[in-house]
Amino acid sequence: MSLIYVSLAILGGIGVLSSLILYIVAKRFNVEENPKIAEIEELLPGANCGGCGKNGCHDFATACAEAKSLEGLRCPSCNDEIMARIASIAGLAPAAPAKPMVAVLHCNGTCENRPVKSEYDGPVSCHILNSLYIGARGCAYGCLGCGDCMLACNFGAMSLNPLTGIVEIDETKCVGCGACAKMCPRHLIELRARGPRGLRVYVACANKDKGALAMKECGVSCIGCGKCVKECVHEAITIKDNLAYIDYEKCKLCRKCESVCPREAIHAVNFPVKKEAQAAIND
Amino acid sequence: MLKTFKKGGIHVPEYKLTAEKPIVDIPAPREVVVTFSQHIGAMAVCDVKPGDHVVKGQIIAKANGVVSANIHTPISGKVKTIGKWKTAFGYPCDTVTIVASDEDVQYDAEHGFEPRTEEEIKALTPEDIKEIVADAGVVGLGGATFPTKVKLCPPPGMHADILIINGAECEPFLTNDHALMLACPDEIIEGVKYIMRATGVNRAVIGVEDNKRDAICNLEKHLEGESGISVMPLKTKYPQGGEKQLIKAVTGKEVPNGALPISVGAIVQNVGTAYAIYRAVKLREPLISRILTVSGKHVQSPGNFRVFLGTPLKTVIEAAGGIPEDTGKIILGGPMMGKAIVSIDAPTIKGVSGVVLIPEDEARRTQENPCIRCGACVEACPMGLEPYMLMPLTENGEWEMLNEHGVRNCIECGCCAYSCPSNRPLLDFIRLGKFKVNEMMRKKS
């Protein structure tokens, strides 16, 4: 019986002694942290996506608390209201509202547009597939469909559509942090301005091959024909390496380029359905 | 007791179906596609224009910097186009297409390269030989395609005291070096002598795995009366032909991590490279052809072929009886280190040591299972790494930790993935990790 009491006493003693040591160490070596940091961190999403350019949310909170001005400090997943609250905690003027961004995939190489030419049964990783060969669909620039970007996304905005075989981005969930863009081995994902009411026009292709070759590789590839460049009165479109690029800063969303593209490579999203088209659907 | 390396290694089925086959010449095609990136290092810079007429052996792309190699045209003809062409792996690469007319074919048949006379060769200084090798665009023909000139010029302060000629050929199926050692022993020995002269080394060892007894005997017979060059039979074990493994087997010295073979006083060259150096120095012929093996369990007439660079792989495979119906995968190089290809329209390049056609039922990967911590991969790794650990580190993007675990020492031999009872794709991840860590280190420096 006494053995139990002795053990209890020893263990209890060790416990009390350890806690005492820990208490003293904690008091003695306590690092004073700006209380604002914890307050700001509370408001942040805590996803550590790196979209602000800092190493995680704590780093961003520290930067905000210690900054002299909030210019250039912006959490992509926080709206203006949260940014204003962060500014009030930091005691600074809120930064000018930034353009909300959204991730856009520059590829539309679905199973239909880009049939499977070879079979890949290696590890499901875009990076590995990219280093081994061109990919099952035979395009050196397009989406590989292994979903490395899905793993990088902390907000569940990316999903792989099994019907098309390419990644889709849920713009309601995307905060525009750019983690996916950094991950993609083929640099297919770009952060673009969300646009007014979410209206956007972009080229859904990244093929830099010459026209004839690009045409063979995919049904909806940009062949660099330049029709869109001629059509655009705002000088928003440029062609580099046989590939058109629409500058979202200059684009006025007139959609003229979309209708002249012979390859249907230019996508306009979130526009209301035209009346005639709606009528055709109803019929 | 046969010599070998101590750490790791595996015994793979050999399948040397073409060991007895002679080297068959495949005639030069009328149209060749020559790519500018046939070696490790910077891509060569194009030196011709469309419409130009080029003569067999003329430089069409010049080496760009130190680690690069010249590219020569294998046939006489007219430059048809300069542009992108898809490599065997599907990625576009800069190429030149050369088409020969009837006169060009006639010219090539009548005009060969003018060999150097004995006096001319005697007059060559070591620097001259190095220059000839660089001009001829010779690269390591074992598969790594590292420019040979760089290997022949040790960094200042370093001195080589042994030349090791790699005739191990440990990859299953491949027999191109074997066939070469049987057919051209004198030429190889002559090439070895040129390398010895260029580097000032007076001892050379030709390391050959003992599954090639006939090649060992043949070389020994031709080496009678020669001093300084010897043949060393080695134990048959994969990867005996790895540079560091071969040095360990022959000299007993271990190359330190991250160091070059020259740090232990060794220079390693492949037998194919020695032969190419012979052709460059003696025959004045630049590297425009190579010997490769076309093999596979169901290939009709597998064999060893001498192929002009730029010949479509299709032509080479047809020479061996075409693609069997049940082929599931075509591999460039051996089955251990080679990569599966998607296009047989792609041209042959300097680094292609063989084409292996794998039947459908063996081409697929097997179901991957969780790691059971058996340590088979650790035992198999010839570099003393821990592959079971490197794979999850890569999956989690722990690049710093990967570097600490020595991922950069990986020679990508594939022993780990081969020996894994859970069929885990260890090498795929380790290769990715190695690439990422190298990228990180480059950024840092």
C-alpha cells in the first residue's frame, strides 16, 4: 500500500517541480509581443496561403502591426471591411481598396477538344508527369489534369472535372491568393482582375506552337492568327510566341474579340445570355 | 573474386537477347532531322540558313559555351527547314531538316572522310586531341551525353592517374557496347590511347561485367603486348556501370558526395565514347552515327545497329522487324533508367543507347501500396540513401530536409523502385525532389 503512496508522492513531486520550472522559465524568458498582432491574426483566414507575399498569416499580422503605412499590405482573401478593421487595430489609414483578383486557367483542352493519345499510369502529380513527357493529351502547354493546384488551394476552389479532365475554378470560393499559379508546372493559371460584376474576357489557351501545329494538337487552341488584335479597338490584345494575350487593365469587355476568334479560344464569362441565344435555347 | 561496388545494388534479369548479334549498318536516310539539344548543357546555336547546301560532317550548330557540343550533319544535302520538331517525349525542340538529292547520295557514297596518317597522329599534342574531340561534338555515349571535352580537361590543380573505360553495360536488354567490344576492339584500344595521351594518364582499365566473357577475351587478345591498358572483369550487378560504382569497383576509392571523379584521380569514359574519339581523331569523322540496340521480348529480329543521328526512330525499329502488335510501351534507353516515349517519328539523338519494346502485359505499373518499412530500398540503394524517407519528404515539399538527406547524390538508377515490395513510385518522387533541390540551390548561390 505504502508503495502506491510513495509513487504518488514522487510523481506528484516531479509534476509540481516541472510546472514550477516551466512557470519560472515562461516568466523569465517571456518575449513581449505586440498585442495588436494577435488581434489582427484573429481576423485573418489562417490558411497561410502566401497570397500576401508573406510567410503565412502570422507574418502578415506582424508586418501590419509594425508597418508605418498599410500601402502594399493586403490579404487577398479579406474584403475591404476586414482590411478596414485591421487598419483600425494597427491605428493606420486603410489602404486604397485593391482590385479583387481571381484565378483563371488558360486552357480549355477538354477530352472532347483534345483527345487522349497515350496512357499515363504513373504517380498522380503534374510535376512528375511534366518531367516525364508531354502528357496524355499530346499538348506541351495545356492542363495535365493531375490536380497539383487542387492540393495547393487552401480554400477548396479548385476541382477536377472528371468529364472534361481539366481543372475548374470555383470563382465564389477563389480569393485570388495565387497559390495555385505558383504550383502549376506549366504556368497555366493567372491571377486576373475579377472585373465589374465578375465580367471577364480571356484567352483560354497557352499553346505557343505555330498555327498548323497548334491546330493539330487541340480543337480550341490559339493559333496566333491575329484576328482579335485587329478587332480590338482598345489595343488590349497582343500576340507573343503565336499566342494572344488580353491585358485585363486595358480590356473594356466589348466582347468583339470573342466573336471573331475562329478557334473559340477566347472566353467571356459571367455575361448575360444574349436575347437571340436565349430564344434559341427556349425553342 | 570479381570486383564490384560494396553498397547496395540489385540483380536484374539480363535479357541480353542481342548479345551474339553483329552490328548492322542502317543506310543513311534521304531526310534527317537533327535536333540542337542532344547533350547535357546549353543548346547548340544554329549555324545554317534554310536553302543552304551542307556537306556530310559539316557543323550545323555550334557549341554554346563550355558545357555544350557541336552538332554535325550526318548526310550531305539541302537545309529544308529550321524549326520546332517534337522529340520522342513530345516536347518541341529546335531542329534542322536536311534533305539529300540523288547527287548528294552519290557524293556521300564516293567521298568519305580523309583519315589522318600515322605521322600526323604522332605530331598531335594533347591540346590538339582535346580540340579535335570538342570540334567533333563527342559526348558521353553511355546515355548521360556529357560533353567529353569537359571531362578531358580536369580543373586546375587536379590530376588524373587512372582512366577507366566503362564497358560494364549493366542495363538489361542493351548490348550495343558488347557488340562494339566484339567487333571493334582495336579501334576502342586506339581511342583509349588517344584519351591517355590527351590527359597524360598512363594507366587505363577497361571494366567489363563478367556476363560478357567473349568481349573480355577478345579485348585481352588484342591487348597483348600493350602496356598500361588492361581489362578488368567485374561482377554482374546493377548499377555496375554507374560512374561512382565503377570507380569504387576498379580502384576501391569512394568518390566523396558532391565531388567529381577527378577528386580521386579518375576519369571515366564509355567504350562507345572511346570509339567515337577514335573515329574523330583517326578518321576525321565527327560524331554523326552511333550504335544502338533494338530489343524486346517479342521483337521479331532484335539486333545492334549503327545508325546515323537524325534517322527517325521508326526506321530503326523497322530494321528490327517493326513494332510487335502487343507492344504496350516503347522505352528509349534501357528499362531501368530509360523513359517511355510517345512518338516514333522523333529522330535518333546522341544519347540513345537503345530502344526497348515492352509487351502490353508487362508495360503497366502495378498497384501501389503503403510503405511497410521493410528497408528493401535502403539496402538496394548504391548511394547509401534512404529512398523510403525521400519520397514523403518530396510529397510534402520539405526541400531543405531533402537536401540534408542527400537527395542530390541520387544517380536515378531505379534500384529502390525495383526492389520495393509495395510497388511505390520512389524514383519518380526522388527525381522530382532532386530537381527541386537543385533549383533551390541554384537560386541560393
